Amino acid sequence: MKKIRYGFIGCGMMGQEHLRNIALLPASAVTRIFEPDDAMAGRALALAPGASRSASLEEVVRASDVDCLVITSPNFRHAEQLQKIASLRALPVLLEKPACTRLEDVRELQALALRYPAPVWVAMEYRYMPPVARLAEEVHSEANTGPITLLSIREHRFPFLVKVGDWNRFNRYTGGTLVEKCCHFFDLMRHLTRSEPVRIYASASVANNHLDETYPDGVPDILDNAYVIVDFASGQRAMLELCMFAEGARYQEEISVVGPRAKVECFVPGPGRFWPAHLGEPPTAQLVMSPREPKGPVVLEVPVDPQALAAGDHNGSTFYQHQRFRAAVLGEGPVEVSLKDGLAAVIMGLAAQESARTGQAIDLRSGLWKL
């Protein structure tokens, strides 16, 4: 089996989750890490003791012992770093979400996607959560549900965690909560409906989180709750409900898909490390099938490999995503989440942010917002 050698651009909290998961892959090694923060670099090197710390992005990209790249730097660095990599050496790239944070960057990366000769995979981990992947199989087969009509995604979770430099407290660095956090869900909407969005309306606010915090950049302005409605070209409709001050629930994500013959629901617990010890073992993800005839729900538990579950905060999905990315690097499998997919999710998030700001629905079929 051919060995794949990874170089990392940025290696904070999410980068370290990627390191733990790559360590579970066969014939895979991290050889180079560029991380400006000394504390984060130290933690990263402890997880990848065979790697060396590089002084710059350029040093990683040009290194002869690097076969592919993982970009896990802050959101607002992604576009410029991908452009820089393209100018140096076209290596396969796993790019953490969101692909970028501004419409101007979207257009530039759309052009780059047409000319970049190597695979670029955008890290939409939620597709690879085992219960969500099982849900997608049900939906795409249409055997039990029929063609889906309605899709609802609810995430009730904990507030944003602390990041180096507190960059994730401000819209200008994150793209806004509906980009930073919710691009995952907009990607799932496109993935599950197999259609393109035509209209987005959002209602959102900053209600509770971070209001007592002050930084050199001011008081945080990231949204902490929202409803977003999306109309698709196919006639299907989707809704997102986000609340980032509701981590006391049994499940963090709940996805409901309704077709003419059945409803199928997916329930995903949050990170096990946040589950209160006094409540016993963390819950297991579930899929619930509720046919119209014969009536009565059928509950299917969807357990996750314990090693994959322990290696990150995303229900094992980062490991399964890396399995497929590794295959793409070797030419043994397709890029399942393309740069085009990643940019579509960014446009949807930016449109939702603008709708929440203005109170107006955003038409995605023309003008600046056209996909």
C-alpha cells in the first residue's frame, strides 16, 4: 500500500482533530506542519511526532516529502492560501470549511477551480457522520420515502469555542455564523435534495452569547440563533433551525426528511467529551423510519467505531472523510465534495446572512448571488 505524506497549513483545534484521524489511517503520515502559534504547534507536533514544524506555507508546499495538503487555518485565510498554493505547486488539497468568507473570494475560487489540475476536496464532515450517510442512502434510493418534499435540519448546540486570537467572534473573519457554522447544513440540503437553491430567507439575531465579551475588534457580532428557509429549483423546500445556547439536549442535530410515503429522521448526539458523566454513557445516533402505511416508527441505532468517535467532535465523520480523500489522492476514488460544492454552500450562507440583515428574501438566480 502506497504511503501518503501530509502537509498541514494551520493546526489549531480542528487541525488537531484531522491529525488524530490521519493517525488511524494505514500508510499515512504527517510530515510538515505550518502553525504560527507556538502552543498550538506544540500540541500538533505531540499528535504527529514524526512531523517537523515549517516556518511558512511556502516551505510546506515545496517540501519533497509532502504528497497532499490539509488546510485548517482560520476561515478568512483559506482563499488567499489556496491561491498561493496554486501559484507554487498544485498538490491535492483537503480544504476545511468554509471554502472562503466573501463573495469576491467565491468568484476568484470559481475561476481557480477550472484550472487547478489536482483534487480539491472541501471538508464537509457532516456528510460522513454514519447516521447522516445512512439517511442519505434512504433519501436517494426513494424506496421507502418516495421523492422528498420537505427537509428540516435542527442544530441545538453549545456556543462557539475559544480560538487563537478570538477570530471566530467576528463576522469579518468567519463570514458570519450562517457561513462558518451552517455551510455544513446548506451543503447537506444540496446533497440530499440533489437540486440547487433559488431563494433564501433568514431571520436571526444575537440573543445571548458573547455579549459580555470585549476584544480589540470590539463586541462580538456573530449570530447565535436563526431560522433559514430555502426554496429549491426542484420545488423542494428546506429549513434550518439553529440555536447556539441549547447544549443541554440529548441530541445535537436532528434531521427530518418527508416524502409522499414516509418520514425519515436522523438524531445525532454532540461531542462525547461534553456529555455529563453523571448521565452515564453518551447516547447513540439513531435513524427513525415512519411510514404512512403501515403506521408506526421503526428505530435503527447507528453506532460509530469507538476509535473514530474518540478521535474528534464530529461523530466519527472526520475519519470516514479522510478514508475517501486518501482514495482521491491516490486516484482510486472521486472527489465527493468539490470546490464547487464548497463555494455553493458559502454563497447560501452569505445570502442567509444578508437576508437576516435586511429582512428580505435573496434570489439566487441572478445578480451577485447567482450560483
